[in-house]
Amino acid sequence: MDKNGVSAPNRWVGGHAVVLGASVSGLLAARVLADVYDRITLIERDRVSEVGVAARRGVPQGRHAHGLLSRGAEIFEELFPGLLEDFVAGGAPIVSSPAELRNNLGGHLLCMTGEYTELSDTYQPSRPHLESLVRTRVMGLPNVKLIDGCQVVGLETTDDNARVLGVEVLYAGDGTTDLVHADLVVDATGRAGRATKWLDAMGYQLPPEESLQVDLLYVSQYLRPAPGSMGREKVVIIGHTPTRPTGAEYLEQEDGRWILTLIGYGGHHPPTDQAGFLAFAEPIVPPHVFASIRDAEPLSEAVAHRFPATIRRRYEKLSRFPEGLLVVGDAICSFNPIYAQGMTVAAIQAETLQKTLQDGTDRLAQRFFKAVSKPLGVTWQMATGSDLSIPQVEGPRPLSVRMVNAYINMVLTAAERDSVLAERFLKVQYLLVLPTTLMRPGTMARVLAGNLRRRR
Ligand SMILES: Cc1cc2nc3c(=O)[nH]c(=O)nc-3n(C[C@H](O)[C@H](O)[C@H](O)COP(=O)(O)OP(=O)(O)OC[C@H]3O[C@@H](n4cnc5c(N)ncnc54)[C@H](O)[C@@H]3O)c2cc1C
């Protein structure tokens, strides 16, 4: 494998693959497809080649806190060897000890003492930094080309709509349109889900949708706190509790810059004016964190991002799907961002696509959708279960959800003082292991013992 992670192709497909959208899932898909297709063309509406390391219009979430979970980091590194070192060389902090992570979930502060015995370091690049380094790696692949400042406006198909033949594009510069022929078209255009509109127009059934109205507002600001004001802490996460539907993330990023993101569910949205923003943060974060925020130099305005609902499109349930089309990333499943799962799930999808391509391209989409539905389902359950722990989110709360939430609360209670349990919980949160690992007898015994000690 060379520096760009290019390995010998498992099964050569040849031909031309077109990937729509050059954000995280589009870039990861392009990287995987480059192993087996002759040519890959990434088509992106924003002029990303001019953006550099900055947030951009097509990815407005880039102005908000973005955590990269360990499972995602592992896959990024497998696909782009040395990428994690590049993050650090570009100034991204590494979190390697519990003392550096203040993770307060459901009102329980995970144990901050001891050392991790199984977890490896986590990396904290800002979202624009991460995306620009991944983009540089993908653009370094000899068979990948980017057409940016170019919007995809439709699909070209056979007369019977059984196969996609390419895409119709509109150039922002001169307003001209063109057809780009392709053997495979990958929709990575994000949660709006353009593929569903195209499928509808082509006479296909739409994927059944699951959704949870969360009515979240993110408000974020870049800050430069006084050096040392946060001690050893590099990550502060304060999640919602059953009685407080608000939260905060305060993350160190490149070169001493921090990002503060305040989050509120419906009816509890953070304000964007400076005084209101600070006042919103004060009751959520501990005093030393508030002092660091209050005394920090603001580096930007506070900007808002509304996130109305989570969406999961069940493509694996469709009996008919056109050949030559695939959907990846947020276009399949858009998670509540507070759990920081989106980029990692995009990486899991890329890894799954790589495995699916080992059996060629026949019924590629159907086989891919089926294969990703399992990891997506687990992650979806984790996120929606946690959302349903607060009354502001409406939805069915069957006994199973209530029991899991009660048990997680017990795990978190015990993990306040038990560093081993805190690490086991983090491995689940970072999508390294399944949540069922928390039900193993040894772990349940620790949970019970910890809760009994707390009661006494
Ligand atoms: C507020 C917020 C915070 C988040 N925090 C985290 C976090 O902490 N950790 C995490 O892992 N994930 C987080 N996420 C999710 C993460 O940003 C996404 O999962 C990730 O970007 C992958 O999405 P994507 O590539 O599928 O789509 P997107 O990132 O939405 O990108 C879609 C791309 O398609 C382009 N495009 C759209 N339409 C067209 C068109 N017609 N023609 C050409 N190009 C087009 C856009 O310009 C864009 O580049 C967060 C999301 C939000 C909203």
C-alpha cells in the first residue's frame, strides 16, 4: 500500500464511476472505488478547490463541533495510511488520557482518573481541517478527477429506467449544462436525499423512512482561551439529562483555537447574541469551563444550525433498484449530530462498499444496502434510544427502550468512579464494539457493585 492507501485491486471492474458530492462520504467512496474503476469523477457544487481549510456553503455543519470517533479514525487510517499523523502535523490535538476528556452524559461525569488500557488515542481535527486533508489524499490518487462549482441536476437513464447511464450537470460559472456518462453513479449529496426524488421520477418505490423529530439548534463560536485555562482537559462534552434538554461541547482544535457549541432541543434553543450565548452556557458547564469561555478571545460570531429531525432511509427494503446507482452517507441515514456518529458511519459504509465490491458490481446497490443496514441499525438504536430519554422528543418508548435507558443510566452511574467501566462504555460510544458488550456478566457485576456502593 502506498501513501495514498492505494492497494492492489481485489477485483477489477474498470469503467467510469461518478461520485456526487465531495464531502466526507463522497471522498471516502471515491477512495474505495479508485481501487477497482479506471476513472473516478467527483462532482461538487461548491468550489472546494478554492476553499482550502475553511467551512463552506454545502457543508454548513463544518462551523460546528465535530468529533471523530475511534472506529472512524481507524478506518480513515486504513484507507489513507498516515492520515492521523497528518491531522497532528496540522495542529490537531490528540486525546490519550482520561484526564483530558470531560465527558458528562445523562448527568454522570465519566471517571477522569487512571489510564486507558485498551482505547488508543483519539484525534481532534476541526471539520474543515479533516475534510481538506482527506480531499488532498483523494485528489492525489492518479485516477480521480474533481469537477467543482458544478451541480448535479438530474440522472440520465435507459428508456426503461432499469439502468443509470450518467448525470446531467449544471456549471455555476457559465450556466451551461452537460451530460457525464458513467458506469456507476454514487449519490453522496447529503441528507436532502436527491436519489429519492430521482427514483420517484423514474417510477421506483421510495425507501421507507424512519424519523425522529428532535428539533435541535446548534450555536457555535470559535474562541481562543487563555493558555492553561482548561488544565489538561482538551474535550468537554456535556450531554442532555432527563431534566435538562440542553448540552455543550467545548473542544480544543488546531493551534490553540477552541470551538464552543451549545445545543438545545425544542423550546430550549441557544441564542446567538454574545450575552445570551454566554448566559446559556453558564448553567450547563462547570465553573472552570465557564471561566475559560468567558475570558476567551472570540474569534468568530456565534452561528446557528438547525437540525429538525433524524432520518433513516431503508433502501435495503426495496425490491427494485436501478443498476448503476448507489446511495451513501447522510443520504441514507442522518443521525442526531450530538452523538458524533455521521463521519464514522460514512467510514463504515466505505469499508462495507470495499467488501461488497469484492463480489463484483452485479446487484451492487442491493448487496451494499443490505450489508450496511446492520451497523446502521445498531447506531440508529443507540442514538434514538438516548434521544427518547428526554421528554422533549416525542416517539414510542417501548419497554425495551425504557429498560436499556435505565441500564445505561446504571452503567454511567457506576462509570463515574470505575475507570474500567468508563473505558468499556467509551468503546461502545466510539462504535468500536457492540452495545451488547455492556451486558456481559463481568461488566454487569461491576455495574451492580458500583450502583450499590453509590446507594450506600
Ligand atoms: C450540526 C452538525 C454537527 C455534526 N457533528 C458531527 C460530529 O461531531 N461527528 C460526526 O462524525 N459527524 C457529525 N455530523 C455529521 C457529518 O457532518 C456528516 O455525517 C458527514 O459530513 C457525512 O455527510 P455526507 O458526506 O454524506 O454529506 P454532506 O456532508 O452533507 O455533504 C454533501 C455534499 O454534497 C454536495 N452537494 C449537494 N448537492 C449537490 C448537487 N446537486 N450537486 C453537486 N454537489 C452537491 C454538498 O456541497 C456537499 O459537499 C454533524 C452534522 C451536523 C448537521
